Amino acid sequence: METDTENLILDFLKKQPMGATVTDIANKLDMSRTTTVKYLEVMRATGLLDYKEVGMAKLWFVSTRLSYAEHILLEKTKQVLKAVETPEKHLELIRRATQPHIETFRHYPEEERKKLAEMFKEMADEVEKD
């Protein structure tokens, strides 16, 4: 789940179309550079942020890999998952969440349906890993 600090960083960077350095972010949000770097790296690992190197500096910016709507959906999903208390409830949540996608895919061409089936197989393989 996002922290208030992550939201502050996101809000600041959304207003910086050219990106911002660690120093810029740390100064604006009254944080140490070390703490700022920690947050930036975690947010990059989760796909929220990215950076480009310009000379010796890294300019940080909001990642374009996820739209804001996708980001909000992922955050809400994380919140729901934290509220799930038992494996049975978790399975029911997964069934209810995937059913609309399955029904939609039934109307897609066979090639697209196969992609969904393959994705579910890959997910099943991941679940069975130790």
C-alpha cells in the first residue's frame, strides 16, 4: 500500500514534466537524500517511477508504464488483498475478480482466448513453485 510519503513524491513528480533530481525531491519534501533514494528505488521497483540519466544526474519521473487508473486499481487491489483473512476467502475473491474477464474473453477471437488460457497456466505454475 502506498504511504503518504510515496503520495507526496508522486504528486511532486507529476508537476515536473522534465523530471527532478534526488536533491530537488529531498529539498522540496524536506527529506534526507538517503531516505528519498530509498523511496525512489522502491517506487521504481513497483513500476510507479522511472528515471533517465542526464550526465551524472538521474532525473526521476512518474512512470508511463502504468496509467494513473491502472495504478489506482492496483492499489485498491492491494488493499482488498490485505483484508482477506483466509485461503477460502482469497480463492473466492480471485474467482469473482476473474469471472468478468473470462466472460469478456469468450467473445474474443480464438487466438486471444488462447493467450488468456496461457496466462492462467503460467500463473498456476507460479503458485505451485516453492
